[in-house]
Amino acid sequence: MFIFSNQRFSEGVAKATKENMAAFIPFGIGSHTCVGFKFAIDQAKIALTMILQCNSFITLSPAYVHSPAQMLTTHRQYGVQVMLYFKA
């Protein structure tokens, strides 16, 4: 039986996870990958497709500058601001 012990976080998250960089990856990594990972990704793609079919979109700032940031994966440092307009 597993019992939650908040004492293991007293010296920080890094010590609690034993320096495991994959501890907070939502679907896991390697041999411990979640069995629902592909299903969840497919559902996200379907939801995004449905949103884009029902809406037209335009970026907020024409002065947007792509600025990639290196973390565990490459992502946009400041995000992408998008406004959705409902198609009448």
C-alpha cells in the first residue's frame, strides 16, 4: 500500500523525485509510457480540428517574433496569442 508522505518534499522536489527528470511528464517516458497516450493525443487532435472548423482565427500581433526556448522540449518563449472568431 502506498501512503503519501509530504516529508519527502521537505528538501525540495528534486530530492523527492531522486533527480528523475521524467517524474512530471504527464504520460510518462520510456517503458512506463501511459497506455492512453495515443488515445489522448488523438482526442486532442480531433478537438482542435473541430474548434478550427467552427471558427476562423487571426493572430493578435502582426509584430509577433518567433522566440524558441529550450527546456525539455522546444517551445515558444512567449506563446502565440490567437483570437478565435465564431463563424456565423
